[in-house]
Amino acid sequence: MATTDQLLDCSDPLVNPGPRVDVRVVLFTVSAGRLLVALQEQGTCRALPLGSPSPAESLDAAGTRLLADHVGIAERYLEQLYSISHCSEDQWTVTVTYLALAFAGDAGPSLNTAAWCDVGSLPEMDSVDRKIFDYALLRLRAKLGYTTIAFHLLPPSFSLSDLQIIYEAVLDREVDKRNFRRSIHAAGVLEGTGLTRREGSHRPAGLYRFRAGHNAETYLTPSWASSTEEGVRNP
Amino acid sequence: MATTDQLLDCSDPLVNPGPRVDVRVVLFTVSAGRLLVALQEQGTCRALPLGSPSPAESLDAAGTRLLADHVGIAERYLEQLYSISHCSEDQWTVTVTYLALAFAGDAGPSLNTAAWCDVGSLPEMDSVDRKIFDYALLRLRAKLGYTTIAFHLLPPSFSLSDLQIIYEAVLDREVDKRNFRRSIHAAGVLEGTGLTRREGSHRPAGLYRFRAGHNAETYLTPSWASSTEEGVRNP
DNA sequence: GCAAAAGTGTTGTGTATACACCCATGG
DNA sequence: CCATGGGTGTATACACAACACTTTTGC
């Protein structure tokens, strides 16, 4: 059906006996109220950080290693999203995609081989990577509503306003302060440190941390690792 | 670190330059009020139906083809679950797993190379396949609560009691008839065929079908294919 | 005293749950 | 007339959205 002479045909089993497998990570952070994603330079386009898994490690471990090596980030959260099969440059590839979250200081964390890009004004990207990114953002926004992953975008101690800024940056819309604080308190995952933070000519903000034992996030979509031990909770 | 002499070491890149990729499907059906899963004979254990993807097709297409070829089922629903990396028999393998649903008649649909097993009394299974199965069942049960996938376990025309039996079989618990019917009607995805079905010494059951235009299920976890077109709905 | 962010309550509206009886039919 | 499954309504509790003002501080 396809002509194998003029260019390599990645659907020809003689040319490609098995697919290449790679792992790509969509790493988000929030800095100064803006949602950012880590992208690597790749010619004219930008691309998602990617790597190859090795036989001795799980795919999750490959994602973690990828972030540590290429991005220089100790990620706070890593979740597998989806796997796709595609042909790029006559190379049959199966790509396993991940969503990752990291805390960024005010200046943003430094990256090794990647750079932070504002999600509101993305550069040109490879079309496959662009679809992966769109899906990752869709999942991240949906999960904010029924999980506690937002905390992974914050330092260990934070104010409720800090947390609200995370929600507003990811969702790209304002949220009501009173309803927001009520729902956070009702979730029961925070405990006050006795401390406050004074940083301007206004009332100091109370600081909070996670409650120990609630670091196990209440995900409706449980992780693979936890699926055999505990069931789904209906909170 | 590992001794490569006495047995093949699947973590040695010289032995295995890249992983094998396979696709495994957890196919459920409900027959006579029992939740069943399709398993293949494999020596002493049973195993999930599996196949290899080809470069020209998507992974989803590979799953569909796998069901059509090996199982003889035209599945009604197929959803990717998770991908894992594992070593079995010194073969490094990346497995992409799928959840599938099919309608079974009263006798259950016939299978080519697989057999239906009652989920309540499963035979011995390969440990990797067992974990995949556990995860699939966990996801299926969770998704019943906020999606319409249950309809894929029914023929085109069905009674509300038929539908309730599906829910009870999958969830393995009774549900309240009035609340169930109210929530189904409120979802607005059904329309009555004018028909009824008489099949015993009792009042005949009204028959329903999907409303056209609502075959696009309201998934909180949107499929990969739809992620770039439409956002997440909050019903 | 004023600017600036922190913090706090009430009300309505919709949604989920618990619960018991009459209806139509076949035998 | 009776056994069987089909079909219906109401009261209550809880979750969520809309909405405005007082408090504490730095300058």
C-alpha cells in the first residue's frame, strides 16, 4: 500500500520491528500568579521534556528521573496521563505522558535544559506535544475541583490567599474568597501553624500547612500504586 | 550489578535494546445479574486478552482490533486505563491497558479464544494481569457514579429495571429504585420508545433508548480524542 | 487616617437520601 | 384473587453560590 522506496515507512515491520518508547512530562508551576509550563528548546519549536525508560525502573520512576536529570526539579507530584502511538520522522513511537507539579519561588525555580513558558502565551510546539499539553491542562483544571493537588504548587507553609492565587492561576478565573476558604476548611486537610506572615501595610496572614495523614490526597482517580490496597472514597 | 550469565537479564540493554509493547483489555459484561470478565486460558493460569499494536494504528484501534479478532466481540465501549513497565520471563514489556464493555444476551455472548469468568469467583491469574483487573474494576465502579457508561452493557432498547440490574451487578450492592429512576430521568439521556415488554405475570415494563446526541457520554475524564475540542462539563 | 489585604456569616437554591404504597398483568 | 415485578412522591439533610462589611497593619 505504501511505497517503501523513496522514504522510510515507519509502518513497515521490516524497517521497525517494535516501537520506540518514550516518556514525556508536562510540568506545571505557578509563579507570581501565572501558570507556567516547562518546555525545552528544539530547533524552531519547543518540546516537552522527554526521556527513555529503562527496563529496571517503573514508568513512574522514569518520569521522576526525567525531571531530576533534565529539568533539575524535585517534583512534588507526578501522575500518568495517557499513552499514544505516533510516527514522527519515520520513527514509530509509543509515548507515555505524565502530569507533574512543582513549587516555584517568587523568581521561579531554575531549570537545566528547559525554560518556563506562560501558559497564556505559548510558543509554537510540535503538534503531538501540543495535544499532550492541552490534555494535561484539561486534567489539571478538572482535578483541582475534587482533589488536593493544588498544594503541590506551594511551599510547606502558606497563607490561604497564596492557595487561592494558585486556584485562580490554574483555572484562569476569579474565585469567591469566602466560599473558597469555607470549602478549604471543610475539607479538613489544613492545620494552622501558629505563625503569621507580615509583608505589607495590612493585616498579617495566618500560615497553614498540610495535616499529616492527609498527604494521601483524596483522589477520585486513585493512583495505580494505591489501587490494589484501598478503594475509592466518596467524601 | 546483575549476573548476566546464568539467565537472561531483561535489564541488560545489550539483551533488550527496547521494550516489547503489548495491549491488554479488561472486557466486562453483565449476564443474568452477574458481572463477568473475559479471560483466556494460559497454562495453569488465566490471562487477559492481549495483542501487539502495529505502527499504522492508534493504541485505541489496537484494542478494538484485539477484541474483534481474539474475542469475537464488537465492543461498545473502550477506554484506556494505564500503562506499566514490567519484566516477565526475561522480557521487558510495556503494557497499555484498556477497559472495555460489551452487551451480553441472557446466555452471554460467545467468545473465540476467551471465556467469561464471574468476577465474584475469579480463577488464578498472572499477578500483573490481576493488578490490571483490580484497577479496571475500581475504575468501572467509580465511573458508574458520574458517567453513562452503564448503557454500553445493555441492548439498544431496555427497561429501567434492566439498567438498575447493571448498576447493582457492577457495584455489588442494592440501589434504591425510586432514587435510581429519578436520577436517571434527571440526567435526561433516555427517551421512551412507545413500546413495552411483557414477560411474566406482572405489569409490563416500559422500554427506553438513548437520546440521540447524548451518545456523547458526559465523562468527567474526557477521552483523549475529545480533549482538544471540548472542555469539561460540570453538570 | 488611609490604603491594602485578611478575615468572617447568612440566605437561597439545588441535589442526594431515606422511605412505603398502588398498578397492571398472568396464572 | 394472588403473586410478581413496574411504577410513583415527599420530607430532610447537605453542598454550593451569591453577596458586603469589619479587622489589622504600615506608612
